Amino acid sequence: MALRLILAAAHGRVAVAGGGPYDYIVAGAGTAGLVVANRLSADPYTSVLVIEPGGDEHANPNVTSPLAFTRPLFAVWTRPMNGRAPSLTRIHKTTPQPHLANRSLEYHQGKAIGGTSTINGMTYLRGDAAEPDAWAALGNPGWDWKSMYPYYLRSEAFSPPTEAQTAAGASWIPRYHGNSGPLRTSYPYEMLNGTLFDRMRTTWEALGQGWNRDPNGGDVRGFAAWPMTVDRDADVREDAARAYFWDVAGRPNLDIVQGVVKRVVWEDDGCGTSQGQMDENGDATVVARGVEYETPDGNMVTVVAKKEVILSAGAIRTPLILEQSGVGNPERNVNVNQYSILSSFGIPTIINLTGVGENFQEQPNIVLVYNGTTPDDLDTGSIAPYATFLTAGDLFGEANLPALASRNLDSIPAWSTQIAAANGDRISAKALEHVLRVQHDLIFAKNATVTEIISFARPGQFGSAWWPLLPFSRGSVHLGRRSRDPVINPQYLLADFDKTIAVAAGRAAQKFWRTAPMSELVGANTVPGPEALPNYNATDAQWEAHLANTATPNHHGLGTAAMMSRDLGGVVDPELRVYGNKNVRVVDASVIPLQISGHLTVTLYALAERASEIIMSQGTTN
Ligand SMILES: Cc1cc2nc3c(=O)[nH]c(=O)nc-3n(C[C@H](O)[C@H](O)[C@H](O)COP(=O)(O)OP(=O)(O)OC[C@H]3O[C@@H](n4cnc5c(N)ncnc54)[C@H](O)[C@@H]3O)c2cc1C
Ligand SMILES: *[C@@H]1O[C@H](CO)[C@@H](O)[C@H](O)[C@H]1NC(C)=O
Ligand SMILES: *[C@@H]1O[C@H](CO)[C@@H](O)[C@H](O)[C@H]1NC(C)=O
Ligand SMILES: *[C@@H]1O[C@H](CO)[C@@H](O)[C@H](O)[C@H]1NC(C)=O
Ligand SMILES: *[C@@H]1O[C@H](CO)[C@@H](O)[C@H](O)[C@H]1NC(C)=O
Ligand SMILES: *[C@@H]1O[C@H](CO)[C@@H](O)[C@H](O)[C@H]1NC(C)=O
Ligand SMILES: *[C@@H]1O[C@H](CO)[C@@H](O)[C@H](O)[C@H]1NC(C)=O
Ligand SMILES: *[C@@H]1O[C@H](CO)[C@@H](O)[C@H](O)[C@H]1NC(C)=O
């Protein structure tokens, strides 16, 4: 393992020589960044440096145990967090959320070699095919489900379920899975193997929702047990580092250094570049020379990239690096209480890109908890991975859809104006209108699923956690005034229809626990309790209060450097290159332009596989 390189870097050539040079510099050893580092350094003549603030957590049991995520998460759901973060997690506070009773919420991000994949829930669910198709519809040729599909397979090595797992609900359709990629996926050893799956399946079927035998083929609708990013036979979490890094860390052309990337360093300080406008031939004029990063002992080091800089610091941190590099919105907007704007930091504008940090799309996660008689074989070492995905037709009735669709279409101009205003008009209402129409089409014409309802079980308790999958609401992430930490404003439930979906999905979840045969095991509701939310006839106001008082982040934030045209508030082109420059790309959740009816890592692995291929096929040289 190349951890020697961290020391070599701190005391040796990188720090002293001011860096490399390297062909490619990857900022962030996270979920997507490590795919790029692995694929680019497969060519022994290509040198790659990865810069990452987190450390080697490959032996940390909080990372390796497939149970390490669910235990603390369930604890968070039933009692307040003590506020102390383990070393490998960054816990940010969002701004007070106006539609969630002005609460500031804890938003987590991984800080480790492996990024957020070292702390996440390991759910492996791609989403509906219509979603990447909508990226293409936004003007990104080649980013549709069909084009993404080979990359999903390329990254994956799926272990077929055992007989006992199959009896307990594990199911798969072989052609949907890769078997020789770097990322091991499986139904974990700890999967609950009793009869609870059948009981849940029968109950959802009684409510009209069928069993989806493999939700990873582009249609997640229905009830399913989901596979996970777990190496079943070794019984360890399969994070990005285990899949893509540790095995290749010894490559002599791949270095990793501990540090925080502060900014991209531009040729000639970006002077004479007229703020990222095109030259007379329509070519970008700004060229990156490398990056500046801060070492753990506080030194600033500049390292040169001969070819490209790839930003993979995640949807929360990549926009901050761009803003600190002079890429963002140059103007101060006096109408909103936000201070995201380059001029207010005295940062000279290199590229005027008003979409940096905008388009942030997150999902509010809401829970119900019940006492109950759980199966004997369910203990704290069990994983019960059951989810139900529903369309708008499922929630509101097919017969009601045309009217609902048309009412929502009529609302889009008003929502766009409201969203633009709430975010300081940094993306115009006109641009938002265009994007929200694509999303409306996704929900009402393409029948994409609009909510995921997880049905969980732990000793003596059952519960649901659910969220609207495709929110119309948009928020932002920008540099903070003092600490240069992010100011995270997801604007949860800003658009009315997101609330409508969240309430309808909550009613579906509640009905599930009241329906036989599930109801036979279910006792009293404990969160939020029957007074706050009666079991049979809770009013809209009671449901909305439950959302407002209890929703937490779902940690699926994306879109802060969206792959869309500049006119729409996009930040990167279809080759993931930041507009107005020649050799800086973004490869992480920031570039995904619309939310996904799945969980993000699987799509990020595929996206980064494809991005690596694009980068290698181009070989930009200064
Ligand atoms: C609690 C939780 C549960 C989740 N559950 C699931 C799940 O079950 N399934 C699923 O698919 N997804 C899940 N997700 C979401 C998913 O894990 C993330 O969306 C995804 O890992 C993000 O990948 P990324 O490459 O964009 O960023 P990350 O993986 O976060 O990588 C970014 C890396 O950049 C580093 N970095 C930050 N700033 C800098 C800087 N200035 N310079 C250099 N490096 C920097 C960070 O330390 C980090 O290592 C969950 C997320 C959380 C937080
Ligand atoms: C694992 O997490 C627990 C709870 O947050 C913490 O007390 C412990 O120090 C962590 N262990 C390691 C090795 O990080
Ligand atoms: C949230 O804060 C705003 C601004 O201070 C205030 O106008 C509003 O009434 C508050 N909302 C709630 C639900 O407390
Ligand atoms: C249930 O799963 C565990 C762990 O995989 C296994 O040890 C046990 O034998 C299984 N029990 C049954 C009845 O299949
Ligand atoms: C930045 O770009 C926006 C949108 O294209 C434009 O309205 C604005 O005038 C530009 N600002 C500067 C300082 O060039
Ligand atoms: C739920 O179960 C716990 C543990 O058995 C018990 O203490 C509590 O009173 C129960 N709550 C309700 C509302 O029944
Ligand atoms: C969406 O559902 C409607 C109603 O069931 C159906 O008529 C239509 O063909 C479906 N569209 C797609 C793309 O599946
Ligand atoms: C709700 O249901 C309960 C029990 O079924 C009943 O007593 C109560 O009157 C109902 N309330 C309303 C507002 O319908």
C-alpha cells in the first residue's frame, strides 16, 4: 500500500518541490474520485496525484462492519445525537430550513480515503431508466440509461444470493449485473433470513404493490429486498477504496497525499482571459496550471498538473473549491441573506458561472416507528433491506393523474419564480421553468417513481423511513463568510408538491403497518405518537407538522455543478469540463442535474467509469 506516499509527499518531493508535476490531479479520494484515479493510472505512463483530507480507514471497524451504519442511524432516529462526530465524518449544519420549522439539520459527509462510501448505508439501487434519459433531454448527449448501462455492469462484481438468502427474499436477474468489475455487491451475510420478507411482500401485494424481483434493471417500482455494496464472503463493507484503490495503491505512477485542496491555480493568474468567455474561435481561454492545497500542518503547496485537474470533493465541497478558484457568481445580491458571492470575499472572477453551488437537490427523510413483535431470529446483527418505490399513479390513483399533471404543469411558472426568489435569483425563473418541465415529464409522462419507503425492523420495533425522490425544490451550497465552511441550504419542501408527495407517501407507509398480515405483529406507534399523528385519520395539518418537526437530511445531495447548458445554470458540459476552461473537470455528485429514484453511489461509480474513458480519450496537454 502506498501510504508511504503520504509521508513521502509531506516530507519529500511533493511538498518540497512544490509538486510533481503530475499528468492528472484528482481533488478528493471519494466515491467517484477513486474510480478516476484507478482508471487513469492503469496506464503506467500516466502519473496521477490524489489529494484527500481524510486518512486510511481500511481497518476501522466502523467502516468495515456492514452493521456499523445501521446501528448509529437507528440510534439517531430515536434519540438526539450527542453532536460528536467520529473522525471519518464531517457533520455540517444546514441553514435554518424555513419549511421545516426553521430547524438547522445535521448533514454528513465522509472524510476518508473512500469518501462518503465509507459511512453510507451501502444500498445498491440504480434508479429508473427515465432519470439518466432526462439528463440527455437537458442537452447531454450520451448520458442516457442505455449509454450508462455498460458502465454499471463494468464497475460491478455481484455475488449471487445463497439458497437461504433466496428463501428470505434475495432475488436477481443475471443480465442486470456485472460479475467481473472492481465493486463487490451482494446480499450481505447478515441479511434477515426468516419469514418477515414474505409477510411484508404479501402486505404490499394486498395494497396493490407487486414484488420487484430485481430493481436494478431500470425500473425500481414495487417492493424489493435490495443488494448492498458489501463483500459478502469477507463480511466487510465494500467502499470505494476497497473496490478501486487499495489494490492499485502500489502503482508507482499513483500517489496520494493528505491535504485540503484550496483552489485551482490558473496560468497567468487567469489574467487576460475575460472571465471565461470564448475566444474568437469559440474555444475556452482559461487554463489550469495545477492546484494549491493545505497540508495537515498548515503549509500551502502548489502542485502542477500537466494535463488536467479533476475535482471530486463531493456536492458539498466541490462548489467551494470552484468559488475559491474564482469560478462562480461574481455579483453580490443584496436581496438575500447569503454571502456566496465572489466579490464579497474579494476573490477575482476568473469564470463567471452563476450556477456554481446552485441547483442543490436533496430529499427530506421522514420516519414512523412502532412497537412490535419482531421475529425471533431478528437481532442487532440483522440487516432487513426492504424498500417500496411508488409512482405518482400509485400514490394518487391513475384516474386522478391527468388532472394532477395538468394542475402541476400550470404551477411550474409560479414554483420557478418562488424557487428563483428564495435563492436570490441566481438562476433565472425562466431557466428553472425549463428544467422543472423536464422533471414534470419524468413524473407524469415517464412514470418515474416519486417516493421510496423503507420498511425497517429491529428487535421489538418496526418502522418506515421515506422521502420524496424527485423534489421540485432547489437550494444551494456556497462558501461561508468566516470559516470558509459551506453554507448549506437545501430548501427542503420549498415547492408545495414535494410536501404533497411526502404526505401521501407517509399515509401509504402508515397504511402498510395497519394492513394484514403485517399488522398482526405491529403494536403502538411511538414516533411521533398517536397524539401527534393519529393512526387512522390524521389531517394534512398533522402530517405537515410531522414533516416540519422531524424530517432530517437523506444525504443524497447533488447538482451543485450541474451538467447542463450555461443558460440553464449548468456548470459543466457533457464531457464534465467546467465551462470556460480547457482542463478542469468535475467528477462527483455535483454534476448530476436531476435527482435519482435510487441511491447515489452506484450511479456515481458508473458516471466516473464513463468520465475516466472520456478523459483518457482526450489527453489534453498544455
Ligand atoms: C449517512 C449517509 C448514508 C448514505 N446512504 C447511501 C446508501 O445507502 N447508498 C448509496 O448509494 N448512497 C448513500 N449515500 C449517498 C452517497 O454515499 C454519496 O452521495 C456519495 O458517496 C458521494 O460521492 P462523491 O464522490 O460525490 O463524494 P464523496 O464520496 O463524499 O467524496 C468526496 C471526497 O472529497 C474529500 N474532500 C472534501 N473537500 C476536499 C478538498 N477541499 N480537497 C480535497 N478533497 C476534499 C472528502 O474528504 C471526500 O473523501 C449516503 C450518504 C450518507 C452521508
Ligand atoms: C467508532 O465509532 C464510535 C462511535 O461513534 C467511536 O466511539 C469510536 O471511537 C469509533 N472507532 C474508531 C476506530 O474510529
Ligand atoms: C422562521 O423564521 C422566519 C424568519 O425569522 C419567520 O418569519 C417564520 O415565522 C419562522 N417560521 C417558523 C415556523 O417558526
Ligand atoms: C440465517 O443466516 C445466518 C447468517 O447467514 C446463518 O448462519 C443461519 O444458518 C441462517 N439460518 C437459516 C435458518 O437459514
Ligand atoms: C455574469 O453572467 C451573468 C449571466 O450570464 C450576467 O448576467 C452578468 O452580467 C455577468 N456578470 C459579470 C460581472 O460579467
Ligand atoms: C413500547 O415498548 C417499550 C419497550 O417494551 C415500552 O417501554 C413502551 O411503553 C411501549 N410504548 C407503547 C406506546 O406501547
Ligand atoms: C405511464 O402510465 C400511464 C398510465 O398507466 C400509461 O398510459 C403510460 O403508457 C405510461 N407511460 C410510460 C412511459 O410508461
Ligand atoms: C378519527 O378516528 C377515531 C377512531 O377511529 C375517531 O374516534 C375520531 O372521531 C376520528 N376523528 C376524525 C376527525 O374523524
